[in-house]
Amino acid sequence: MESEQLTLVAREASAPQRKAIVSFETVFSFLILLFIPAAILWGWWHRAELPTPEDGLGYALGIIGVTMMAILMIYPLRKRLTGATWMGSVGTWFRIHMLLGLLGPLVILYHARFTWAATNSGVALLALLVVVASGLFGRFLYVHIHRGYSQRKLEVRDFLDELGESRLLLDADGDAGHLIVGYLRELERHALEKRSNLFHGAFAVFSITARTWLFAWRLRGVVRAELAREASLPGQRATDSEALIDHLTRYLQSIRDVGGFAFYDRLFRAWHYLHVPLFLFLAMTVALHVLAVHMY
Ligand code: HEM
């Protein structure tokens, strides 16, 4: 046990310092998430001045939006063509899928001038918005059970490894770390319990998340008191408080991950059964809309 802890601590000490580098992707995603609501608000505000969808720019917006949505369908295709590396990585196509899944419907909203108008276009627009909302929910679930967008599906043992590792690191942080691990043992056991149905799973995710936040807040006091006590003892080596907080945060995150994994995994599978038919319904309504506007 002791040597395991020492190995972990040594491994962490030799690892390059994790710096808070904000990646280009994070900044880009943030800008897109700012741009889309702003564009929706602006468009809705100016909807009376937008070009008519029957011809010219308004018509072109319809074609652009549908083309964007046709391109985003390359992702499921690429995912299934496992050997088609010449097409680019699955992760890249997934990012394109999500980006066009937001920009395409935005363009369609401008094409529709933010109105439901005729029944056929109204149903197509509604189906589109439902698919986008479903896509966003799917993405929320996806990131809980995958490593990035690489399609690498995580397994329970990945989370258990991380949980054990983060607990050992915290346990090695002097008396304060050891004390905190003792406090959190019961919560960890609770997170590891098997839950028979989705409802129990949802409740557990909620309660574990709330309790980890509460602990994070309450344990700050325990950490401060313990560090002050250590500092008052002559000849005592001071615990690195930054590392301690870092390890505590990591341990709490691991507890949340372990507690939520089975739930998110189940829900993601159920979501797939809903999302694909919703998409097929959308494709049908778009086809009907295109037929209707060209026939009458
Ligand atoms: C018009 C908009 C969209 C359409 C037509 C659409 C369509 C689809 C389809 C057909 C799939 C099934 C893929 C499969 O079974 O392999 C899918 C999966 C998915 N979509 Fe979308 N989507 C749209 C927008 C979005 C948006 C806006 C997001 C999130 C930002 C999103 C996130 C996802 C996720 C997370 C998956 C599951 C990925 C996987 O299991 O590999 N989608 N989408």
C-alpha cells in the first residue's frame, strides 16, 4: 500500500505540470455558443425584414441549410465505414456534425423567417428543432461515457481505476488528505452501489452530485483547520495545500463519474432509439415540404 502510494506520488511529481491551457476548440465552441443565441435573437427581432423564402436569397438559405444537414450525415456514415481513414477521422466528422447541426437549423430559421407559416413547413421546422434539442441532450450524455470525441467508449473499470488512483493521491497528502479520505469513504461506497432502474439511477446522480458539491464546500474548513494544526507543530513538514485541493477535486470528480456512469450509459442507449426515428421523421417532413412548395 505504502509503496503503491509512493509510486503514484512519484509518477505525479515527474509528470509535466498540468497547465490550464485554453484550447482553440474551447474558445471556438464558446464563441459558437454565444453567436447562435445572438443570431436567433437578432433574426427574430428583424424577422419582418428577412428575404422571402420563395426566391432569391431566402430560397438560397433553404438550400444552404439542407445541404449543411446533408453534410452532417457524413458522420454516421464515417462511423460505420471503419476502414475509410481517407475520409478523415471520426472525431473530426463528429465535430462537424455538431457544428452543422447547430448552424444548419439556424440558416433554416432565417429561411423560414421565424414563422410556422403553412402546415407542411411548420411541421418540418418543428421536427428540426426537436432533433436539434435531442442532439444537444445526446451530446450531454455522450461526454459522460466517452473519452473526448474519439468514439472511445469508457468502461466501468476506467472509472474505477481513476477513482482508486485519485483516492491514493489524496490519502498520501499528509494527515489532512488521510482525514478527508475517511470522510468521503461512505459517499464512495454509495457511488459504487448497483442501481436496478433508470429512476434510481437518476436520483443517485442527483444526490451524489449534490453531496460532492456540499463536501467540497464543507471540507475546505476541515483542510484549513488541519493545515493550521500541522503548521503549529514544530518540525512538521507542511502539506502542499494546492496539491491537496487538486487531489480532493479529482477524487470528488471520480466519485461523481463512477456514480453516474451506469445511468448515463443506459440513458444514452435509450436516447439512440429515440433520436434516429426523430431524424427519419425530420427527413420525411423536409422531403414533403420541398415537394409541396414545388408542386403548388
Ligand atoms: C439537424 C440537426 C441534426 C441531425 C439531422 C442529426 C442527426 C443525427 C443522426 C441521424 C445520428 C445517429 C448517428 C448514429 O446512429 O450513428 C446522430 C447522432 C448524434 N448526434 Fe446528431 N443530428 C443533428 C444535430 C445534432 C446536434 C446539434 C448535436 C449536438 C450538439 C448532435 C449530437 C449528436 C450525438 C451526440 C450523436 C450520437 C453520436 C454517437 O452515438 O456516435 N446532433 N445525429
